[in-house]
Amino acid sequence: MGGSSKKQTVGYRYRMGLHLVLCQGPVDAVQEIQMGDRTAWGDADRAPLSSGHGLTTLSINKPTLFGGDEREGGVVGNIDVLPGGPGQGRNDYLMSRLGSAIPAFRGVLSLVARKILFAANNPYIKPWAVRVRRFTAGWNDYPWMEWNAEVRAWDNNQGREISVGMNPAHILVQCLTDPHWGMGYPQDSIGWSFWNAAWALSDEGFGLNLIWTRQQPIESFISQVIDHIGGILYTDPEQGTFELKLLRDDYWIDSLPQLGPDEIVRLERFERAQWGELPNELTVVYTDWQTGGDATVTVENLAAIQLQGGVINQRRDYPGVNYGPLAARLALRDLRALGSPLARMSLTVAPDTLERAPLPGDVFLLNWPRLGIDQMVVRVTGIDTGTLGSSEWRIEAMEDVFGLDNAVLAPPPPIIDEPTLEPLPPALVLAVEIPYWELARTLSRAELDYLTDTDAALGALAAVGGAGQLNWQLATGASASDIASVASEDYAPLLTIDVALPASEAVAVGVPVTAISQPERLAVGDYAYLVAASGAIAEAVAVLAFDAANATIDLARGVLDTTPQAHASGTRLIGVGEWLASEGAERAPGESVFLGAIPRTSTDQGDPVLATNGQPLALAGRQSLPYPPGRIRFNGQTEPAVVAGDLTVGWAHRDRTQQTAYLVQQDEGDIGPELGVTYTLRIRNRNGVLAHTEMGLLGTTYIWTAAVAALDAGALGDRLAVEISAERDGLSSWQPQVRVMDRTGYGLRWGQYWGGV
């Protein structure tokens, strides 16, 4: 009796076509493709596949990668590598599936799987990972120092030279110069120090492997690279070029310049960390080359552990390092720096005693007998040279770890009791809600983008109250009796205007001033505040010229977000410059904050002196408010004493977000306007009664006709006040533009008007 057999399905194989976009292209090579944490294609199959010169197809034949048909199958098929070059055409497989109306996908590196077998029995796609290499491909014009872009090092375990990563100097150059995803600076803005740093990093075998995504600000990514290599990136003040300084033991002690009592005006801060605060064990977390996961290396200072009576561990993350020996070197570097009680200091120097301005990363010898320091190797971490012609420079510095063995400490001089200098109350304390101008010039681009209409910033200015005063501290709080110090600052220059100023947009030339305090700190080209009798800001003015010998000053009226106001003789003017103390806390409109200044001398500290005559400052969200319009005209005239008939009011646009390069004067033309801004015009009579309102004006002109004026009771034949403000999203200008004039009315002949106020 014959028998028959039937085929039986015992499982399924699964195929798929896909298009996987990986990153910006092109790259130097695709090195490995992993699926489910297993290598489907890579160095074991053949040499790395170049993807910089056109379409390449690779073949994968791993049918048992996941256990074969008995388990979860494997991977078999062809994958196209699309490097993304400018001449790349459309992929034929994608067109066969999606039609011809598809792009060529230039500018990105992508893979096209041509209906490959990817699994059996399990229809779920396993996670993919692709290893790519890019050193010289993808530069906008041509690779910078192409021969030095890849860092290689000798690996004793493998007995051969291996690629460690991309030269960090090259990473920084591309971040600074790439016009598409970087900061877009020209190539000639890169200083020669980058060449020296690139060679040094290559000799050190210092290569990095990092991924940057647009979710991370480019400035933050640059800082991450700098943190890895231990360096400082700065702009040369003379050449205007970017410079890269590596913090290394690369100097001779005998050739270093010396700063001592002859050069240092004052040593404001000198402090050391206590041994109990310092780590004696350091763990570096880096990226494992094979798995892409975290790996660690830990180093210890056994002598410090015994001295401190236990382990104090600190962790440092270096995700750009994937070579174990380099991670170990960084661990030793950081343990030596972080585990040493290095001194940190702030000092002010006189620039005329120095051959040149110190640059970030520079090293010098500190000599300060009062602290028993005869020779200490100190490195500059930051410098503020102030405004042009400033008589003092402020330097932030710290003891250099490489110079610890060369420090020479002398016995301190005998203690001499100095007379106590009495702290005197400041002559003026001005509370300042910080304007957008200051924030735009101090915050990074990323920080500025985070600002919203609900943010407010707080600060203050103070003028010295007498001789022997050192500086002052800004104190803030919710009540007058509960204010606390939040920042320290130097005193600002203070003048008294010796003549009355009208509410005029005209430049005030040769204004006489008296009671001049610290005139050397008043910088021409900067701005200052005219202070109202209430102790609040009345108007911001630009300092166009200052003649200290003849005691006169030239002022441009109503700059930034302020407008021209009338000021009586005796009004005080305080310079802003670099003397504005900032609280540094996040505030919101509607808050009321008390501000005070605590005067300090070299021997004592005084009681807080409150700003705004002891009243709190109510925050208005000043930085977010639209600027008032400028260039106010009435019937084509700047400031007419009398107008008749139709009244044509004209003005010019202003935009706070665009007015950050220089101080815009009142008579300049249109700037902006800021997106969403409209204008509101109000006309009031002699008694301040509102006679007419126009809202939602988009242009720069409004005509108040005689016919409309006839309907506005109480406005004709009287003195008028015309008020114009900008509006945006329910916010109004911090100060409106206001002009006062007379207008002829019924019963008067043409050209006649009512005088008086």
C-alpha cells in the first residue's frame, strides 16, 4: 500500500527593504554594521568600505547570525551605501518601491537594504548600529591640516599602531568654521596656536570620537571637547583670531614674567581648598570601542587616602575617549589637579606696569610677601580688561599644578596693625532691572534663546562715598531687614549735571558737570543713567564725549529702551560700563525686591544702604518689553512749540533684538520693527485728561485731523501731550515717547496760540 507526504511549514523567513539615514555625509568609511549587538558586516569580512567616492554595494552572507533557521535566522542580502556626495543620483531600489519622485538624499550618509533576509521565526527587527569613520571627508572647503586629522597610537597589547580618533584641534576648527552646522567663522579666524596644539595632541596620541546632535548647542559641544583635552579657547584681543592653549608642563620657570606688589593693585581673593574637600580616588568613565557602552578606569592616591582617613571618590565623564590607556592617563591627570590644594585668586593689576595683557592660559610667577609667597607658578584662567583706556585689569587665576614643585614660600612679614578704615555709605545706590542690551552682550547665544517674556534680571550700581573704600557688595531680599549679599563689584563713576535738560531728542553738547567722582571709569561710547529724585532710573544716555579738565560732557538722549525726559539742574548721572553688579538669580515680572549696597574697605565692612530711597524695586520684565519708537516728528518738525490744523505724527521703528551692536540714537531711521509690534498713540489735554486714543497702528504715521480733534472734547486751544508706545503680546514699552506742544483752536487766528503751561 503506497503512502504520500505533504509539505509542512515549520517556520518563516522574513525579508525587508529599508532606507536608514545615519548622519551628515560624506564620511571617510563605513567600518562595521551590527544587528542585535552582533557584527553582520565589518573588518572580519573585508577591509573597511570607503563611502567618499560614490555608491557602493556591500554583500552580507550571515544566515546563522542569530542561530539559523532553527532559532532566529540570520542576515543575507545586499546593502547600498549612499555617501551623500553632491553628484549622488537617486537610488534605483528606492525608486522601484516609492516611484521616481524621490530626492537623491545628498548631504547625508544613508544605507538602503535591498529586501534582505533579516530574521527567521521572529518578525521583529533587531536594533542596528553602524560604525563610521570621518577625519577628512565632509569639510566645507578643504580639510584643515589633512595629514594630522587622524590620531594614531601604538598599542602594546595588539603589537601594532591603531587609530585612536580624530585630532581634537581639528574637531574644534570644524565646529568654528563650518557654515552649515558649525559657527560659520572664516578659516583665517583660526590662529597659529591651533597648529601647535594639533601637533602636540597628535604626539600625545590624544584622539576623540564624539557624536554631535543639534539638540546640544554647538558652544556646549565645543566646551565638551575643551574639557577632554584640558585647554582654553579664547579670542586674541589684538589679532581677533581664535586661539587654543593646552594646559601642559611646557614652560621654563626662569623665563616666566613676575607679578608682585609693583604690578598688583590689590589681591581681592586668595583661597585654598581644604584636604577634606579634595578627592583621593578618581574614576573616569569612557566609551568602550567594541560595545559602545560605558567602561571605567579608577586611580588612587594611596598617601592621600591614608592622610584623609578614607576614600573620597570623584567621577569624571569623557565619552569621547574609547581607548583605555588614554582614559587612564586622563584619570591620573585629573587626580593630580583635583586632588592638590591649589590656590585660587582674583587680583587687579595696573596695565601700564605690564608689557602686554596676559592671555587666558598664560603662566606667571606670583610674588606677594604679605602672604609669604616669594615665587608661585600661577596660570591665568580669565581676564577682564574693561573698557578702552581702563586703568585697571582684573585677572582670575589659579596655582598651576605643574609648578607645585617650584613654589617658594618665604616667612610672612611681621604683622603690623593697620588702622581700621571706616566703610562709608555709597553716595548713590541705583537699583537696575537689567535691560535686554546687557543680557545680549553677556549671555551665550543658547542662553539668550532660552529667555522668555516671563524672565527678569536684577542688578545695581553704586558710587563711592569717600576715600579709602575698596568695593561694595550687592545685597537683595524680600524685605529691607532680610537682604543678603549675592555679588561683589567696584564703584561706578558719578557726576552731577549742573544745568536743566529739556525732554528733547537733540544731542546735549557741552553740558557742565560738577561733583565728579572717579572720572577715569567713565567710558566714552558707553551709556549712563540719569537718576530721578525718587532714586530710580529716569533715562539712559550715551556718553559721546567727556572733558574732565573743563568738566563738560556730551550726551545722546534716550538710548536703549528709554526716552528723553526733562531733568532739573542737580540731576545725578552714574556710568554703567563694567560696574553693573548682577544678582544672577532667575526672577519674574511682578516680583518686588529690596536691593542694597554693603560698602567695604580693606579692614571692615559696613551696613547695607538701600536703593530707591528704601523702597523695593517692582520688576516689570524690562528685558522683554518692546522698545518705544524713535525719531518723533510733528508735521515734519522735530519739537515744534505750536501746531495748527491737522496734526501728522510720525516716528521710526525700533527693535530691541537688533539693537545690540551699538547705542542707537533718537534721530536714526527705521530699525526693525520687532515681530508682532504695534503702536498706541494717546493725546491728553492741559490737565492730563485723555482726549484721543489710537491703538493697533502698524505703520509709522498717524494724522489727527482737525475734524477728529473737534470731536475730542477739551483738546482744542490747549496744551497737548502726545504719547506713543510700542505694544507686543500684551506688553508695553518700558517708557513711552511723550512730547508737549500748544495747538491753535477755535476763536484764534492762524498762527496764534495759548501760552502758559
